[in-house]
Amino acid sequence: MSWDTDWLKKRARITPDRVAVVDGETRERWTYDNLNERAEHQASLLLDQGIGKGDRVALLAPNTVSYFDLLFACMKLGAIFVPLNWRLSSKEIAYILQDCQPKLLAYDDKFLPLIPNKYEGILLGVQQLLAGSQPIIPFDVSIEENDPLAIIYTGGTTGHPKGAVLTHKSVFYNAINTIISWNLTCEDTTVTYMPMFHTGGLNALSLPLLHIGGKVVIADKFEPNHLIDVINEEQCTILLLVPTMYHVLIQSERFQKAAFPSMHTFLSGGAPCSYRIYEAFAKKGLAFKEGYGLTEAGPNNFYINTRDVVNKRGSVGKPMLYNNVKIIDDDGRDVGSSEVGEILISGHHLFDHYWNSPSITAATIKNGWLYTGDLGKYDEDGYFYIVGRKKDMIITGGENVFPLEVEHVIAEHDLVTEVAVVGVADEKWGEIVTAFIVPKGGLTEAEVLTYCRTYLGSYKVPKVIRFVSQLPKTAVGKIDKKQLVEMMA
């Protein structure tokens, strides 16, 4: 069937004068009518450049309204939007461009050195994309629900980046599922510091809020004082950050004094959070929640009530209304409550396939279920908990150790700022539990080991402690455990 994809145009008809997007630096504002008009101008410009249905349109730029301009222009034309991770090397960018073969590449001037010379013929500066510079050309394209809308490349920590193809249907269902399950309304406002080349920046809150008529503030560089100013001045109600950002926020002087009267939800995603962050928000009487998702699934999959956050600390909640979740063991059997297994997800919000990678797609989606590679469990009340990545599980002396459990314990120590636990190959034990710690003050290895022995079984206690000034991070703020393992090689 033909899929009516142009929901932005309809939203602009319903609430033309409501503010849709705000630039977090300049505070320039665009209403829904402005946003739709910009998208129509840019769709016309793309048509004039020979872009049609199925063509890839790439963008290499910091967080700006240009992401929405090009995404919605592609939505209107049936073209495929490909946001590029500007934190990658030129070699990695070249791989992605070779893989997706864009017909046009829009770029911000400061990232031009990352682009190989061979793509000079398809380049268009972001300034040339400014709305209003191109007369609107009538366009009428038949778009199906399973037609690709975007290709979002994964981080590539296990090899080359993979292009996850999101269809019009998958983006639509993630938005609707999030709005209904999380009780979002047109009165909600968020500020996104999450990179918009990533699903967390585009799909977690931004598109659901634009769908319902809310407001999205776009920010480029995270800094606690700036965040608090934006929350207060724009009356933000809901926020998504990665744990690294929350670590910085709760240690800031202004956080200690801030009341956040407009906020109803602080969300964390991308990696598990330490309980210290929960406690910092609990002391202020603020709701802090963890989410779980991935580029290939939404990214939104669970919801937890504010009242359950205290009783079910560390839980991501229950599956949202329009998706299903189950946990299986290594033999493919459903596990019981409190048993750890691999998380499988199904629903219309799933990605369609990996671009140019049919074999990897077939290994990832089986019988409608996405095999996430993540480990989890659920309790007797049906609340789910994330245990960690399946590939990160440490097998030491024949015993299974989940790094997250060890990390939670070490993170509770008063002299620990941040911690990551990995398994390192060892001739005797197979793997040894190794902890990388960013310490405060004069923390010693002996203190860490004594502390761990109080709360952990002997086989879970790290055999190696490494103190570091900082932990390596991926482009989206996750701790890069692959790099930590390489440091021990």
C-alpha cells in the first residue's frame, strides 16, 4: 500500500504557529510551519540536483536544524537520509561513503578535510541548503511503508560500521510507541546533546516530540551550565543523556543548587548507569530512569513508571505497548524469571536490514525477532534488567562474570569517579577480570580489592587494577571496551 509519509506537513497544518525547533546556541526558533516550509524548499533543491526516490543523501555536520531539514526533505521525496558520524577518521568516513554511494553529500565547512577528494562532484555546503533559496517545485512520489527513510551507521567497535536501514514504518512506529507508552504531549520539551547522526539524537525523543507537536532544542556541545540554562529558559520537561554526561552533571556546583521545577523525566541511555547517579537525583526528589535500545530497534523499547524507579532500581521497566521482548538461553529456550539470557525484540519499529549485508542481516533477524547480543533478565513482576553485552561476559576459571555487576560495586566506592571492567586473555584462567578505574584522590589497589571482597564472590574480584586519568569513549559517549582490552595486549 502507499504510505502517507508527510506527517510534518499535516502537523504544520494543525499547529502552524507552535515552536517546533530551537537552536540551543543562538536561540533562533522555527515554528512547525517554518520547519515544513524549509523541508519543502530543500526537497525542491534536491529535486533540482537530480535526487529521486531511493537516492542516498548524506550529511556531515554538527547538531543543527539541517538534520531535520534534510531528513524531512528526504521523507517527502522518498530519498534516503544518511547522517555521518563526524567523529570518525577520514578512512572510516571513506568506507561509509563507498558503502552507501550517496548522490549528494551536504557538509559543514569544518568537516571538509574528512571527505575524500573523489566525492568533490557531489558536495554541497550546508549554507547552500538554507531554506528559501530554492523555489518550491511540486512533487508527487508514491512511497511504501517499507521503503527506506534513513541509513544510520553503527559505531563499528567490532569491525566496519554497519548501515542499519530504517524504513518509514519503523520510524513512525517508534515515534507513536514512544508517545503512547511514555505519555508525551505537545507541552513537552527536550534538549538534545546526543549526536544527531545517531539514533539517540534523532529517534529517541526528537521525532516523537515533533510528531506530537512538542519542542526540540538542538545543542551541539554538552556542558552542565549550558544544559541548566536551557532547561530553565526553555522549560524543558524531559531529557536524554548518556551516563558520561550525567557523571559530569552531578559533579557540577550548579546541579547541587538547581531545582529543575519544569522537569518530569531524566533519562539515561547508551550504557548502564552507576547507582550513584540514581542517588544524586533521588536526593533532589527528581525522577531518574534508564532506557534500553539500539539503532536496530527504535531505539525505544521499555517504559518504567516514576513510582517504580525506587523499588526497581536499575530496571529499564516493561516492554512498551507495540513491541515484544523475550529472553532466551544458548539453546534458544525462553528463560524463567531471574535467569540471564540474550534479549530478543520484535515489533514494527525494528530496522529492515543492514545495507549491502544480507548475511549479517540474516544472522541478526530470525523469524521476526532481533537478536540484540545483549544479556538481560526479568524479575517475578515482569521488570527487565540489562546485564551487559553477551560478548563482554568474562569466563574466568570456568565461572561466568558479568562486568556490569562488578562495575556497579566498584562505582559505589567514594574515591571512584568512573570504572570499566573487561576480560583479558590469560593462560591459566582463560580470562581475568580487569578493572580500569578513574580515581579520586589517593585510592590504592589494596583499598579497591578489600572493598570488592566485601561485596563480591572471590572469582568476581578483579585480578588486575589499572588506574587511568580517563576512560576511552566511542563517538556516542559509550566506554570503548575494545580499546581497553587492546591496552592490555
